[in-house]
Amino acid sequence: MTVRIGNASGFYGDRLSAVREMLTGGPLDYLTGDYLAELTMLILGRDRMKDASRGYARTFLRQLEDTLDIALERGVRIVANAGGLNPAGLAAAIRELNPHVKVAHVEGDDLLDRGFDGALTANAYLGCWGIVECLDAGADVVVTGRVTDASLVVAPAAHHFGWGRDDVDRLAGATVAGHVIECGTQATGGNFAFFTEIADLTHPGFPIAEIDEDGSSVITKHDGTGGAVTVDTVRAQLLYEIAGPRYLGPDVTSRFDSIRLTQDGPDRVRIDGVTGEAPPDTLKVCVNTLDGFRNSMTFVLCGLDVDAKAALVRRQLENTLGADGLEWTLARTDHPDADTEEAASALLHVTIRTPDPKRAKAFSRAAVELALASYPGFTLTSPPGDGSPVGVYRPEYVPQDAVEHVAVLPDGTRTTIAPPAVTAVAPVDTPGDDSPIPGGPTKRVPLGTIVGARSGDKGGGANLGVWVRDPAAYPWLAAELTVDRVRELLPEAKDLDIERFPLPNLTAVNFVFHGLLGKGVAASSRFDPQAKSLGEWLRSRHVDIPEDLL
């Protein structure tokens, strides 16, 4: 017996047509959608400041306007976290689309009244059991606030098979499947290191998890859709936004060092062997605060004397505004004797962070005023702007029993979800011993010749998972990519605290870079503020690789 669970959204802003594509593209039992991220909660918080009736992902409602009837006709039940900060408001809006639809929602994650300093939003990551209660009550659509992304998949499986809280291996297996499909097409070839090997990535299909009663699963997609599902596309997504081998969740701790991946036919990857442990006794809370204002401008420095041009405009702008709060980055994208003007140009980025919105607005005007009074060839890449509020994310933790997790059923009944009866403090994951680097002749080539990577933001930090496809190359990878070696290859991280976690079962090593993104995505002035390209930078670095592995 298998339950077939699809995904139609990996973030707020994902493909608008995906819900229809998934409902009409083939058989499904459930369709899920992930709309929330730390940055999204900040966006929704600002929406709610303007209008208290907002606070949910309005694109989800647009998607349902012409697909809800299809879902009801086909018996596909929908579970999404698009409720954001106002799941009750979204549930009410869905009922207006069809008077016969049974809508339930989950609430209790909003902890803004708990006194977190300066919080604009404060939301605990709830688990799957509120959704299960809603499905048990016959809901056609369940919308939630902040639940863990994987819970959107775990809940339909737990409801379908009647799992209990002590079925930790089954819950862990479903959590892994949920982690794979939660980011949509990243499981079917999107953002994939070896994308040139995929025959058709023009319009990749969204992923599906076929989950069995024992918690094992097959990741696939609708027949005839673009992209691909391979061991490597699945492995890449498994390494996304994780830390050590223990993946902590509100319902179960999933052991990522127990995962087995097997190609099970074209566009089918089997996941099994996953084991679970008791969940932690705390829930993570996503807290967003406002921290002043920011504005940015970019100067184009073409031709000769780039350093002198940069020094002049920096001196001029700081003379007008003062140096406080200004951050400068000179990107030497210029080439000598270039055959195009763009190739002859460097980019000087400057960002201001200030508590004063008037100073943030004056910053861009001051940059424009230099147009006829600065370096030769003065050019800006954008007109002046007013600046925007800066959001800062921080994680907090509260006891599981301190949160009132509530399922609001289709008939309006409110059911409180008890916290887990059994919890545990997970041991600290520590890196394994490094192996000696294999000997023999080597060749200096880009690391990405044999290594794949996937990276992304984790609050103010970032994670970077790297893997090799050939198990024979894993001893070399584990020995080569030490923390010190990564600091050499990625000099921007040389002064950061970096954690390293080997995952031999995935022929992978995962790194967590603490502080790479400063105070988080919304506040970061880094060139790549979400660290999405960190892995590709690493793959582009040249290293000495044993010729036997090439």
C-alpha cells in the first residue's frame, strides 16, 4: 500500500501554474505546497503591519481559484503552509471559493505575545499532528502557519497509514521524503550541479513522494514532464539546508547517516533504511525584527585606474554622508585590453545601513549628485531609491509543552494537540577522523570535475553539502576537504567558525558556515545574500585530483 504525495511549491513566488500541472498531470492522493521561509515570514509580517487581514501567501489563493474544483473532483487533498501569519484568514478566503469545500487550519505557532525583544514575527516550528487531526476530520484542504516543511508530507502519510508518535522510523522515513520534495523542482534537476547532463531542464516537473507503510519511499514525477529524478538530484536536495547527521524535528529526529538511495527505474529513486530517534524537548522559533533601513548603489568603473576611481568616489561619498554604516565592495570584473565596454568594467558596490530612513534616501541622491564631479566615465547601474527596512532573523527555542498547538477542524471544533510524551536531548554530532589522501599522480582541474555541491542560507549562516558520485572517490573527498582546506578554497570564510560533518552513506561532506550572512538574508549585503552560489564557487576552484579518479 502506497500513498502518492506531490509538491507544487518550494517558496513564496514559485511557478504559479504548478498546482494545475500537478493536479492534471497524473494520479495523486495529496498535493502539498511550501510557501514559507525565514525571509517570507518577514515579508508577511510587513504585510500584516499594513493590513491586519493579510499575512498569508496570496498567490496560493490565486492558484486555488481555478484548481480547487479539479482537486475536489479528483479526490486530491491539499496541505499547504501558505497560512503564514494568518491561517484562519486564508481558510476563510478558501471557503468563499467553493461553499462545499471542507477547510481546516492549524494554529498556535504564533508566539509574538511571548515578549521576544523587538519581534515583528515570532513563530514556532510545529510538527505534523495538527495536520493529521484535520485530515482525520475529513478536511479537503488544510492550511497552516509555521510548521516544519517536511511536516506537510509526514502528516498525510501518518494519517493514511495510521502511524502513532512512537513509529519513529516510519516518521523519519517520511521526513526524509518530505525534505526531498519540499523545495519543488530542486529534486527534479533544478539548481543541480551537473545540470548539463539532464536532457530537458526547460520546464522541470514537480516531485512526488510515493511513501510506503514502513516509511520507505520512491521519489518520482509525473510521466512526460521535464527534468530528471536520479540518485544525484535526490542526494543534492538531501544535503540542502542541513547540519549534522541528526536532523531535528518537532516529531522525530531523523538520522541522515542511515539513508540509502537506489535508482529504481527511470525517474524513480528509492529511499529506505532511514532510522529515527525521539524528538528534542524544544521547538525552534523563527524571530524576525526590524533593524533600521538600507539602500544600495553600484558604480561602474571602466578602463584604467580602477583602484584610484574607487578611492575617489568612496572619499566623495563619505565626505558628504559620513563613513558610518557604509559597506564597500569592489568587484574586479574588468579585463585588460577588453573587446567590449562591459568586459573593461569593474563594479563598485556600496550599501548603507542606518536607523534613519531620511539618511537612507539621501544616500542614493548623494551618489547621483557626483555624476559630473567624480571619476571619468561615471556611471550608475540604477536610479536613486528611498531605501527599504532591514529585517534581522534570529532563532529562539521554547519547550514543546509551552506551545498550544491547535487544529481547527472543518466544523470549527478546536482540538489541542498534546506535545510528545517522549523527547530526548540529541548527542552532539562530531566529525569523523580524516583519512589520508590517496597517493599517485594528480592533475590540477576544477573541483567540480568530480564533485557536486548544493548550498543555501541557514539564518545568519550557510550550509554547503558536497558529494562525489563514485564511491571510490569518497576517501579522497573526505581527506581533501577539511575545514582548513575549505578556508583556503573559500577565502571569504577564512575567519568564520565552520563545522564539518561527513556523511559516508551519501558519499558526502556537509559544512556549516556560521556568520557568513551576518544577521540573515534580509540584512546581508553579501554579493550572494542567500549563499545559493557558494557551492558553485567551491566547484570552480582548481585542486590536485588523483588521475585515477578522473
